[in-house]
Amino acid sequence: MPAPLDGIKVLDFTRFQAGPTATVLLSDLGADIVKVEIPGQGDQGRYIHAVEGLSATPYFIAHDRGKRGITVDFRSPQGKEILLKIGAGCDVIVENFRPGYADKIGLGYEAFRARNEVIVYAAVSAYGEDGPLGNLTGFDIHGQAMGGIMSVAGDDGASYTAGAAIGDQLAGMTLASAVLGGLVARERQGHGQKVTVSLYGCQLALQSWEINQYALGGSLPPKAKTGHPQLHKTGMIWGSFPTKEGDVVLGGVGGARWQIFCELLGIDPGPDVDPRASFIRDKSAFIPAIRKGLLKRTADEWVRLFRDQDLMISKVNTYADVVDDPQAWANGYMIELEDPNGRKLPVVGSPFRFYANPVKPQGPPPELGQHTEEVLIECGFGWEEIASWRDQGII
Amino acid sequence: MPAPLDGIKVLDFTRFQAGPTATVLLSDLGADIVKVEIPGQGDQGRYIHAVEGLSATPYFIAHDRGKRGITVDFRSPQGKEILLKIGAGCDVIVENFRPGYADKIGLGYEAFRARNEVIVYAAVSAYGEDGPLGNLTGFDIHGQAMGGIMSVAGDDGASYTAGAAIGDQLAGMTLASAVLGGLVARERQGHGQKVTVSLYGCQLALQSWEINQYALGGSLPPKAKTGHPQLHKTGMIWGSFPTKEGDVVLGGVGGARWQIFCELLGIDPGPDVDPRASFIRDKSAFIPAIRKGLLKRTADEWVRLFRDQDLMISKVNTYADVVDDPQAWANGYMIELEDPNGRKLPVVGSPFRFYANPVKPQGPPPELGQHTEEVLIECGFGWEEIASWRDQGII
């Protein structure tokens, strides 16, 4: 069985994180991604936090593995011509330029559409192309700040981020959806189009409940701290707690399992209540006893004991716990990637599982310009012009 | 022009958040979502944090607007038969039951496939269906804890969440991608299949860079606090800062704009450096002066001044700022939804923009069982059997 996106060819102008994340997800689904970089320079992601002894940065591996790489100076007229011709044979174009830039340099949707009527052209911006901020650029942290999560993350006293670069990454993951949606429409309706998302818009989608709760309920939530900023009102046991060693999270304890839960912790369960009502009844009075009880064993011990009773619990994993977790490996969330020197690298894989089609990482990220000649030859260009473009610094 | 998913029919068994988020995104793209709930009971999302005077909770509006709703007791043999018949006419089934439960009650992939060879069957679990935790359930906070973000979010001293229910929501958004990928494969290759994601796997995908950085670089990051846990090493100015009123975020200041930036803040830019090197050079020595400078004006003033000079900056928005932001409304990230009483509600819309096909919210969430008769009649059932099932409590 071929991959789900077998035969789908993507011309990829993305750099840094939001754009490349979209195309790495499509690569795992089997698309042929041709990443375009400026000769002698390349995506800045190649240089963020290099690790000694590795031929690519962890950042570049995360966002650009499994792609083919070509160098073409898209700012030169000849370079542009080359890319329009490659694009004509592609199904999808993806970019994360500043809104308007691709059009300005003659590589926008209309330019590709003129050569290929059914092209799906996907772009991600900082704040959305319409509105007063439509032409601004912004990085990950601007998306997080604009979308409101920094007003609730962490504790009082400062504006904390969500903890990782979720502004860029979520936008990239959502851009992959937009591409797939565009492909469904093309396959079923026969037309191409431009599809877009933004860092800001994706942050709103990420918090649709919490933002609706304010918009319709009218009161701003407190900081989330170790739980959820709006679940605090329910009195549910929902948050992280220290143990003898390491932290655990509890969430949604109740129902028929409340008795077992209290028994394990050695606390008084209080009077019997209807199992369904028990789930959402105010349990804040129990919190001090739960805190005290949890200190008697380590996080690993509690996780084992609770899960044996089918109670929901998790350890607060560090990245070291994640990388070592058999569960992550069993599901392909962690994979081994062979680098160009034959070294096996433990890296994050795909979140998708397709039971009929294989979801399979296509290998390491390209070296700068590694597939330039291969792709140009495939596209019908000749060795002579290729050599001349190389001499002129166009490729 | 019809919607991108015009003609796609989805039978939706999801409840709470991760599953419903996937189908609400598909609804905005034009799919016909038929949500199944237990008669007299319904999705628990209908009851989380009700707001007085509203016919649906903000939670349920966020995750279930634009769907049709039917009540069928899928635990009864007759209910199951009804649902298999409805499913036979659908393109997609979506569920977020505990792994194995759908199969156990006779409503798993194989059961639907037996009636419809090309069905796309999508499911989201807590930790992935394979591996030692394959059959466990878990809520949002368990996904966040397992995936590592709680080890870096916030400040030292406790395990903080990311600030919102991103464990469930991200999994839902990614499940929508899986459905779309499954539909692309079906349209191009002619087969259906089961596709899945999990809360845990999506958290790893969300942090592919940060986890790779540990896996390949070998040292655990500090807490992210007001910035990024791994960008702290670059010396970039990346984080939130207090102003005279409100906080702002700066990220990636440098290049040719460093001089303007320092001028606006009234600080000494130091000796001239190459604009490209300037971007990533260690600027930690400037931080105290930047902090002091920012206190001279309000966040709104700084945002105006900086953006006038095309410098990247954002205010740390509260949800109130988001809900009032013209940028959010101009791009459809906030929309007005008319509730059954004709009241216009401000709620979060779709993160997608499709330039040829309309992306359009399909209305409020269904009342419990609102479309039961309509859907059963469409499916070819008769009024007499419908009346009898209603008498028996099956629908």
C-alpha cells in the first residue's frame, strides 16, 4: 500500500518553524516535499542551537526531516522562472513569507496558478492577512501573547509563555490541515485555491472553550497555575501535586472510583454520593488530605497503584522521561532516524497513525542544496543550463 | 461555490472535548456532522460551566456548534442497528471512546466497514492504542503531563499546565487533519481505513524541536518562565516584559532594526555590528536597560510606536482584549453566532481561510436530540418505527 499522500508533490518555500512544521507532517504522510533555500545561506533553522557532532540541528531535524532540498535564488528573475516551472508540476505550494511578499516577488498564488490551474497554495502569517495587522510579521511568542494564553499560563506576577514554542508549532500543524482540506476540495470539486492560517487564529482555536467562556460568561479567569483556570470553579480535583519524588497529575476523579481513590490514599471518602453527581461535586475540602496522602509514595509508585485500579493519573514527565518512554516508541511518537553518517538518532516522529496506509518518516533533513540537480533534471532542465546557473550563483 | 467538504457526511460519537473539536473544525469546512448522544443524558460537555440565560454552555458551543444532533442509545441492539445503517451512508465516523470500547459494543471500524467498504474511521485516545498504556483513558491534563510541557511551563517550584486545555484541543485539531488525510487517500486511492491520534502523541508533535533538543543535545531545559526554555541560551531578547501598564512581548529583535529599537527605548545600542550577526548575538547585557526603558510607556503605546517602525511586538492580551480585537473579527477568528432565541453570541470561529470555498460556521450546537427524526427519515426509516423506538427509549 502506498502512503496516504503518495504522488503529492509540494514546493516548499518555508523557513524557521510554522511553515516547515506543516510540510514535515505532510512528508510523514508520504508527500514529496521539495524545500527551496537561498544558495549559500539556507533556512535559519539550520543554525538554531547546533549540537556538536551532529550534521543538522535538532530544530532543523524536527521541522525539515524527510524533505528534498534545493537551492534556488528566488529573488533573481532566472531563479523565479525555474521555480515557477517546478511549481507547475506540483500539487501544493507552501510558504510562510510576510503577507504580500510572495506576490511582490512574482511567486504568489496568481503566478503559480497561471501555470497550474489546480494548485493548492498554502500560507501561514502571524495575525491573518486581513484586518489592521494583516501585513505584519511576528514570531512564535507574538502569537502566544496575542492569543491570550500568556494571560493565564503560570502564576501571578508575570506573563508566562505556555512552556514551548506552541505558537509556531500549532500554526504549522493547522496549516497541514488546511493543505489537506484544500486537496480534498480539489479531488472532489476539481479546483485549486489559496488556503491560509495564522499564529493568532490558531491560538484562538486552541482556546475556543476558554475564550467563549469569557465572551459569554463575562469574567476573566485567574491564572491556571498547576491546573485549569476555568475548572477551578467546579471543585474538581484537577491539577498537579507533589509526591515523595516527582509530581503527578490527577484530573476528573469521581464516580464509582472515588471510594478506591480514597482507600489508596488512606483518606476518608465522606458520605456516599450518587456516582454521577460525585464526578463534578465540589471536592475542594478533600484537597489538603489528598496532598498529604500523595507525599507518602513516589510518583512512579502512585502511577502504578492508581493505574492498577484503572484510576486516571500521570506522572509529570520531563523530556528525559518522554524520550525513554516505551509508550512513545510503541506508537511511533518517538522514532529512530538515520543521519547521513549512519548514526541512529532518537527524534520525535508523527502524531498520525493510518491503519491502511503507512505513515513513515522519509529520512534526515536535506543538506543545503542536496537535491538541486536531481530536482532540476526531473523537471526537464538540462545539465548545461544547470551548470551555467550554478556559475551565476542562481542555484 | 460549495464548501470544501460539501457532501461529506460524518457520524460523530464524540463527547467532552478532543473528539468534538475535530468535528467542529470539519463542520466549519462544510461537512454534515451528525452527533450521536444517549437519550435523556447527552454529552457531558452540555453541562460544563453553564452560563445563566444561555441555552448552551460556552464549552458546548465551542466544540459542537454547527452539528446536527440525534439521540440513539448505542448500547441497545436496536440502537446499534440504527447507527450502523446511518453510518453506511456516511463518509466518516469519529469517536473518542476508550480504546477497544467501540469494538466491544459492535460499533468499531470493522462493523462500519462491513456496511461501507470506504469508510474513514477516526479515533482519538489518551496515549495511543499500542504500547503498555494502550487501553487507558486520560483527560486533557494527563496528556499535558505525559508530553513534557508541564516540566517546562511556568516557574520553578511546581508543575504548571500550559494555561488552557491544550491537551484535548490540540488532539482534536490534529484528529481533523487525520480525517482529511484519510479522505485524500480515499479520493485518490479508493480505500477507507481507520486513522488515529492521541493526546500524548500530539503533545510530542507540538514539542518536536524541544524534545529533539534534549534527545540529541542531552541537557534538560530550565523552566520557560516568561520566554522559551531553550532560546535562553541564544541571548536573544525573547520574552514578556512589564510596561507602565500591561505587559508586552519582544522576540527576535536585531538586524537592521536594532538601532531604531534602541532609539525608541532611549538606550545605547552599543558598537555597530553586522545586521545578520546582530540578530542572534548575545544581548543579555542590554536586558536591564530594556526593562527600564519599557516602564516609561504603556503596552498600547509601545505597540503603536514599535509597529510604526515595523518592529515585532505584541501586547500580552487578556481574553477581553482578544474578544474586542478588530483583527480577530476581520479574519473570522471571532464570529457572531445566532442562538435559537435569535440572540447574537460572540464566539471563536474557524482558524482556516479558504479563498475559493467558503469556510462558514453552520450555526449553534444542537439541542439534545433535535435532529433525530430528520436524520432517521433521511436514512429511510419510517415514522412508525421511529415512534416505537421513542416509546422504548431507544432514541
